[in-house]
Amino acid sequence: MAKQKTVYSCTECGGNSPKWQGQCPHCSAWNTLVESLAETAPTNRFAVVAGSGRMQRLAEIHPQEESRVATGIEEFDRVLGGGLVTGGVVLIGGDPGIGKSTLLLQALARLADRQNALYVSGEESAEQVALRAQRLQLQVGGLQLLTEIHLEKILAALIEHKPRIAVIDSIQTVYSDALQSAPGSVAQVRECAAQLTRYAKQAGTCIVFVGHVTKEGALAGPRVLEHIVDTVLYFEGDPNSSFRLIRAVKNRFGAVNELGVFAMTDKGLRGVSNPSALFLSHHEQQVAGACVLVTQEGTRPLLVEIQALVDEAHSPSPRRLCVGLEQNRLAMLLAVLHRHAGIACFDQDVFVNAVGGVRIGEPAADLAVLLAIVSSLRNKPLPQKLIAFGEVGLAGEIRPAPRGQERLKEAAKLGFTHAMIPKANAPKQPIKGIEVIALERVEQAVDKLRELE
């Protein structure tokens, strides 16, 4: 028997190389090439699915509003953009045990009463899924269950029963007879996802993939998997905490960067209607180094407490540590604070934390971080009921943040009375219950703190 040819596939981009190399020649990633059997392309692999290839004028096309199916879980629907889309493909990833299967089983249990729904389990037996449903006290009378990892059998079941919504848990366990590599390999994941996506577009079935993540927190498998699907969701949260976050990083049918907040209870995941309460500490008395930030997650303004601790360094290289914020940006902000406000921290350890485990990526957190650092360095609490937001530039200017009016209204609704914001975000008409302090430069913010003290 002739020896089967092997190739080396990149786990990041899916590119093939005839021999092992330390760096992928396609995407330049390091140590990502893994050995696998060379695959022969099956016949009729790229069959045309929908419509003919005739050209049309774009102006003559009249698009229709996509039909959505609400899952009944408000926070999940918010992240999806209003619900599941007919023919859409969703990929949801997260750490093991974070609650992906629990959430999807809850959603399907609600949908099964009015829609034909199918749950395909490749990691758990039918008894295990039934035990989870019993523990969560779910009404699953109309929900269909299939325990299978063979792609051709899954497609046959989908064609026969024609479900409106189907969950594949997980895509890394599914394999196809057309390929010889093991389940979870780059070729298998890519081919199985492409075949299921092709069926979803043809039959109008909404398919949800559950995906594994790497130790760095990124979705496992080739990045082409994220390009195939319509929506990519990340399930985040500290395993030691009862709160979970779902973040949309790609959504062809809705807004990206939406955030859904859940609390894990003995009856499954429950949506949190007022997530700002999770990210605010309740101190018995005012403490130094704490400043409340109004951040924007998609269409939702969130109030998050930023905590800073500035302490004398006991080593030649002071530490700069961030939890929930970008560490390189902290070093830049400390340099701006020294250069333009005359406050030096070169001999101090600086630690910054976003309360509640939330991750803040927008630059509008700069002003709140600086105010918290100044408060901790002076050991003087900031005024009570004060919020802040604004981007800080290298020249010391305070730049505006998007959707400033919505941030101020959310802060006023939660009882905050003072706001330090960029001058460009100052409202033309006063907002009832909140006093706005408009700032143009960093040194103005420091001087205003002295006045408020």
C-alpha cells in the first residue's frame, strides 16, 4: 500500500505547508503548524446553493427585513440584535463550564413550544442532556435531541426533520467521511462548518455552533471558521463568580460589541436587567482611588467603577499592572499626567482594576483612570456621586467620547450628580439632576479636583 502523504496545516489560518516550519509561511504565526493527512477534494464539493448566477443592478434589488425568532431570553436576544435570523449561522465560544450548553438548552426549551427545534449533542450522551434539563427544571416536551458526531448523519437528520433552529454542540467533535483526519483537526472543522452553513442558507434553518477556545481565549480552529459564520459571540466570565458576559464581536444582522449580562443560578442563567449595579462597589464610606466611569457597550451605557492603587515602589522598576484595561495605555497616561499636570509616578507602583471582571477597550476610560490615580496618590477620595469619561491625548487634551448624551442620562438616572466630561460632549441643554464640568485639558481636571475637595 502506498504511504499516505502528510502535510502541515496552520491552526490559525488553515494554510498548508509540505514540511514543518517554526513560522507559518501564510500568516507568519509561530509554532502553529500541525501534521495531518493530505486531503483529496471530494467531487461536487462546491455545488451552487441558491439562485442563478445572473447579474443584477444593485438599484433594482429591494431587500426585505430579515425575519427573526426571539429566544425569549432578553439579554441573549440583545446580543444577537433582536433574535435568531432565519438561515443565519451563529458561533458561540467560551471556556469549558462557562455555561454555553446551559444557555442554548434554555433557549431551545423556550423555542420548542412554537418552533421545530433540534439539539445535536456531540460531547454528552442523551442521559446527560436530559439530566441537565431536569436539573434546570426546563419544559422540553417538544425539543428534539440527536447524539451524533457524523456529519453526513447530522445532515440527513436536518433534511428529514427540517428544524427551524438547530444547535451543534460542538463543531470540534463533528467529522466527515470525505476527510481522513481526526475530529477537531483544521480540515475537519473547516469542512464540517462549511457544509452545515451551506445547508442553513439553502433550507433557511438557523444553526448555532458551539466552539472551543484556546488557552489564550480565542476560538479554536482556523480563523476561516469565524469568516464563514454570520455572528460570533464570546462567552466570558470568572469561573469563581456567578456572573457571565456575552459579547458580540461580529454580527452581519445587528450591532457589534453588544453586551449581555447573566447571573448563574441553580436554575440556569438568568438575565440581569441592571448590569451597572454589578460593576459598582458599595463602600460604607468614601475611599481614595475609586472613580466611576460611564462606558458604552454597543447600544448600552454601563457604569463601571475604576479602582487605582498608587504605592511607593520597592524595586528599581516600578510595576504597572492593569486588570480589565490595556496596560500599555496606562504607561502612556502616566507620562501625560507627569508632562502636562506635573504629577510624577516614576517612583510609584500603579495598579488599576475594573470592578466586576468587565473588560474595557474604549479610550473613553482615560479620564476616569487618571482621576482614580490622582485620588490614590493624594489619598483623598473623589467627590461622592461623581462620574467621568473622556479620551486623553498625548498633548494633554481631553477628546470627546461617542454617545455622550446617553452616558450622562444613564448616570443621572442612577443618581449621580456631577460629571467631568470633555467640553465637546457638554450638552446644549442641561440634564436634570446632574451638573456637568466640561474640560479641555488634563491640568484643568486636576485643578477641578482641588476645587471640589
